[in-house]
Amino acid sequence: MVKKVMIVDDDPGVIYTVKNGIEGLDKDYEITTVKSGQDCLNLLKDNKIPDLILLDIMMPEMSGWETYNKIKENNIWKNIPVVFLTARTDRIAKDAGGFLGDDYIEKPFKVPELKERIDKILKK
């Protein structure tokens, strides 16, 4: 069964690393990439619903926190697991990300470890 993951990040390097890394490790993964919170919401509105969302916190225009809130306000999307993937390492971000999201992963990360954590969430 194909596992659909959407990565929302404004950094093309992170998008490239996650997409190619995870799809290279496991052909059962399909990674959709978007560069902003608004692009994420637009895909969700188009009924392109992933099994999990990897969400950067620090993005221009709409932050990951704002994107997360809009996802969770919608009855159709609110049960999509969200993993915060971010360079923010301060205590507030860690606490909020760990409490709100299904996981909180700091950049830089190792792709095999990221995949293991995604696998664990998707098995729930």
C-alpha cells in the first residue's frame, strides 16, 4: 500500500532531501512537495489528502503554526498526523510542537531516522 506524505517547506534543499531520500529507501512512499502553508491548504481543498504531513514551522507569509491551526480546524483534515520538521530548537517550539503535533523533528536530520519516525506514526 502506498503511503502518501506531504512535505511543506520553503527550503528546496530540505524538500529534495526528504523526497529523494524517503522514496529512495522505500518505493511504497509517495512524497508530495509544497513550498508554503497556502499551497498545502490548496492541495487539501483539492482533496489531495496525504496520510501524514511534514510541516516546517518557519515559513514566510503563513507559518507552520498557522497552517497547523487551519488543518486542525477542518473536520475532514483534522485527523491527518502532522510532524513538525524545523530548525527551531528553542524550548517553546519544542514544547508546542511536541504537544500539538504527532512528532517534532529538528533539522538537520538523518533520512533513515525520519522515515522510521514516519513509519511509527503511520502504524498507529
